Amino acid sequence: MKEKTSHEGPQGSSKRPSHGNDRKGPPRRHEAPKQHARPQRGEHSTPRGSRGGAAGRPHEGGHSRFPSTHKVEGTIRVTAKGVGYVEIEGMKDDIEIAPAQLHTALDYDRVEIVLYSKIEGQRQQGEVVNILLRNKTAFTGVINKENGTFFLFPDDQKMYRPILIPEGNLNGAQHGDKAYVEMTKWTSSRHDPLGSVKTVLGKANEHNAEMSAIALERGFLATFDAATEAAAEAIPAEIPAEEIAKRLDLRPGMPHAALTFTIDPKDAKDFDDALSFKALDNGKVEVGVHIADVSYYVRPGTPVDQVAVGRATSVYLVDRTIPMLPERLSNNLCSLVPDQDRLTFSVIFTMDQHGTITDEWFGRTIIHSEKRFSYEEAQEVIDTKSGPCVDALLTLNNLAKQIRVERMKNGAIEFEAQEVKFELDANGKPLRVHKKVLQDTNKLIEEFMLLANKHVAQLIAVKDQRAESVFVYRVHDAPNEDRLRDLREFLDGIGFPLKLDKDMRVSSKSINTMLREVRGHAEESMIQMATVRAMAKAVYTTKNIGHFGLGFEYYTHFTSPIRRYPDLMVHRLLANYLEGKPVPKEKLADEERLARYCSQMEVQAAEAERASIRYKQCEYFSERIGAEIHGTISGVTEWGLYIEDEDTKTEGMVHVKDIPDDYYFFDQKHYRMTGRETGVSYRLGDKVKATIFGVDLKRKQIAMRLVKEPGKHKKA
């Protein structure tokens, strides 16, 4: 598994994909973790709040709807409470759909709706009249037998109805099994949907069953079908001499040879990047960033490519990797293993001792890695100043530090992402959870991958004067007006104003300045959290707007084609341009659609990763009820406080009723809970003690209780 680094601040990395937070408003959360007991259901049960009437009845409350010809289309988002919201192009606000008016619509379905007459001061209401396209028809969950009838109770909390499984469709599933079920029919909200078991994953709460369910729920299959595996096996391993002749040969003993090695986590199997180093006679150095040339082996439209497109990304769960490419490619032909000739796509920089680039070269190469380092092994060489490749590692580490300083000076936002690592026993039971420590070697790799990504984007957009050419960028927008306003109000309220430019916009430099100014203050943690949550998400697109978090005008993803399909797209486009083959403008729309799809799948993969971490954290604390933790308040809502454990990064919630010694109310303006009588407040970023009160494995939720610490927390 690849190590995730902070390449894109809160928005993702060059070594591993990651994601920003979607919450609107800096520290506020939108849904409370609640225990919803499902009623006993039969075939003719009705959804909560339904009148049991047919689609098309007037909305309760006396609304009259527009004529039935007044219909609009959009994609619906459905909350866990069964309320829908439809964004309509040209309309400022979303259309709200009451649970009774969903008429079987599910999250992300494409729907047709009619609008009710607008009531002043209220959100526009509507009703679903047609499901145009289902986003999702397969669900994981637990099989329950109720009064002789089998149901799947879905893991997806936004699937607000259980799925009825006729006995003939059980396919061996039994009560208490974890299963993957296809919804086969749902035409009326007066009836539960019908389904058929596709796969029995095992018993609920078993390690393998739960990890498999997490991946399947988000559309990721753990295995490849036989046809794809056969297609991968049929790809020749031998590199033809005529192919080598087309490439810059960097192997030992060749005229352009350079010392080449990889640095990866100790348990990594897919090595998609390597570094090379060569000292030049003029005192400068050549630093090569070499990326697995997946595009040579995976051609557009082939069976392997089609599967890779569908997956769009590898998925990294706590205990396993679900690869984008079959193992023959990801861990073999494309992986830059030591002591093997490998085909690569490279960026080679000529640098002076200060990290200033004086020349650069882009093209296809062949390399032979001479050493495989883990991060720890490379760090030991740097720390002791002795060992294999010592001169190269010391020089590269020094250059990386200077490049990083310059990057921060130019506006990159410095967020240190903290991640956790699990130690599991043979059955997948978590024995220990601890924070990963990022060392100089992590940052060394980070800086050179960032540098390669930036310069590939610049090559296409600037140096080759192809700004209007078809290309795939990794972009990150500035915070939108609403999030920026919320962040400013929040910062003003605690005495740390955020400076805006003359156009009333915020720059990454001003955010960095503010973050530096708060270092060492009691509010530092709180402000960092609020700032991260104000950020937009980084996405893939053909329309470049720059990367706000990195402070780059041009940026792409080039360095991980084994694990990210956009990188493979970039390799193919770059190869065309380097060969003088312009990409037809007609391809722009196709590339944009694919880029958007990859962004969506990236979100799904991140959700799967977080869900697997969350499940294992809950499993870990399920055997530690009553344990005391030292934590930080990571969220404040009207229903309570979210607290993140410092050691395990596990988050739990203290319900407002369990905050001791007073009646507490939510101070939305200052994002704090304040005692009505005492005036004591609990704010985002405050350090607190809490005990583990309860764990719900199914919902992946942890309940906590505050430990009273008299005099520690401020009065409002």
C-alpha cells in the first residue's frame, strides 16, 4: 500500500488520492449520528411520513402544484432521513422533496419533478414524478428474517427502505449474513423494493465480510473477471529491441546511465515512481522522476483499459488494496521493482545547488532500479549519513527542503495531514492503532512528485503554447463565497481576521500568513480545522483554473498511472504532444466526461477508505468501553460535540445532554457550546478528556462522555 502524503493540502496528493471536506461552513456538521430503529415491515409497508397515496396527489399543507406540463429534471440528493434535494440549473436554491413525495427516488438518481407553488419565506417544494436513471441498484447489508420474511437492511443509510428478498432469490443467504443484493423492482413507494442476493459475503461483523461490503457498496469489485485476467496475462513481458531503441536508456553501463532507486512504504507492491540522480561536472545535478509507462501496456479500448476506466482508481482499505489494474500489471510488468528493466515516462530536471531548475527534459525512457528503499531505510541513510546511495539521498533531501520552502513562499497552504496505521491479528482484529509519522523521506518524494506534476502541466499549457489544447488538469478552486464568508465571520469572532485582496477575494498566501500567525496560540487547532473545512474539493477537468491549495497556476496528475486513470490519460496526451501529434478538439468533450467520472470515483474510493478506517476504529474501541481518551473537539453542532482522540484519530460524539453541570446551547456564530447558567463554553479545537460510552459497529459510531475538568474551559 502506498503512503499518503500531503501533496495537495486537504485536497489530495500526488502519491495517493485523498479528498477535501464537503461540509458547508467551517466547523459545522450537518447530520447527527442517530440510532434509527426500523419498524417491522411487510410487503405493503409505507415509508415514514407517507400518506400511502399514489404519486400525483397534492402536497400536504394546501399547496397547489403547477400544471403537470411544468416539469424539470435534475439529480436528487437524499439524506438519511429520506428528504430529497434537487439542484436545477438556473435556479438559485435546491428544490426540497418531502419523504412522502420521493416516490422511490434514491440518492443521486436522475429524476423528473414537478414544482409546487412557492410560499414566501419557504424553500421551494416539489414532487418526483419519474425516475429517469437509477444511480445505484445494488446494496450491501445484513439479511434479517422477520415473521418468516427475509429483508436486506442496507448499510447505506441513504437507502431509506429495506429490500424484500423472496425465498427463491436468497441464493443460500441466511439470517445474520452480510450480503450484496441487487434491487430488481421498485415501482411504488407503497411497497418495499424487491431484491435478489448476488453474493453472500459472510457473517455480519466478520472482518472479511465487512471489508468486502465496504468496497462493494461503493462499486469496487475485489477481483477481476476471467476475461480481464486472461487479457492481462496475454500482454508480452519481453521488451522489444525496437521499443528500447526509441527511448532514452538510463540503465547502468549505458551512456546516459543514472543511479536509480525507489522509496516506498515497506509493504508496497506497486512501485510506480522512481528517482534517479547524477552529479554533473559543472556542479549541477540531474534529478530524474521516472513513472511506470502504463500507457505502453494498456492501450485505449482494450479489455484491460475498459476495466481500468470503470474502476478509475485503486482503493486502499485498512487491510488490502483493490487495484485498478490486474496484478500482472500493477505488481509485475509496470511495477518499478529493483534489478529489472522497466519502461518509464520521465521528467529529468537539471538543478543547481539551490534547487533552481536550469533545464528539463520530458520523454519515454527505460530504467533499471538498483535499490528498493522503504521510507524508514532511506531515512536511516539520511540520519546516519552512511549507507547505499548516501550522496544521492543527502543531496535530494537538501534540494527537496529548498523546493518546499520556495513552494510555501509562493502560496502553498501548509496542512499536515495526520493518518493512522493499524496492527491487525490473523483474523483482522485491530490490536493497535497509532498515528503515522511523516519523515524527511516522505517529504522528499512528495516534493519531486509535485514538481514533476507541475512541470508536465506547464509544458502543455505554457512552454509548448498549447493552453487551448486538450489536456487533463488537477484543479482546486478558491473557497466559494459562502464558505469564505462563514470562515471570515468565524475568524473575526475569535480575533483572527482574514485579509482579503482589493477584489474581496482570499489568496492562498493570505491563508498561509494567517495560519503562521496563529501558531502557538490556543486557537491554532480550531483555526486549522475551520480552514480545512472551508476548502473546495480538488477535481479533474480539462478546464484549467489553477490549484489554490498548492499555489500552482498549472497542475496535473502524472505520477501514479498504476493507481489513477487520470494519470494514464495524461501520459497518453503528453506522448501525442511530444511526438507532434495534436489531439483533435473533438476529443475535448470525451476527456471532460471521463475526467468528471474519475473525480466521482475518487470520492467513492476515499469514502471506502474512510469507512474501513472508521470500522476498525469502532471495532478497536468496542473492547475498550469506559476507556479515557485525550482528544480535541473536531465539530460542534446543535446536538453535541464531536471529539477526536489524539492517539488514534478516532472520532466520537458527546450528546448535548451528556455535557455535565449545565444546560448547553449551540452558539452558531462562534461555533461553540455554551452553558446557560455557568457560561462555560466548549469550542472547536479545545482539548478535552472523554470516556468511551458505547459503540455501534453497524453505523460505525462511537458515543463518548466528557470528563469534567473544573476551570479548564473558558466562559463565553
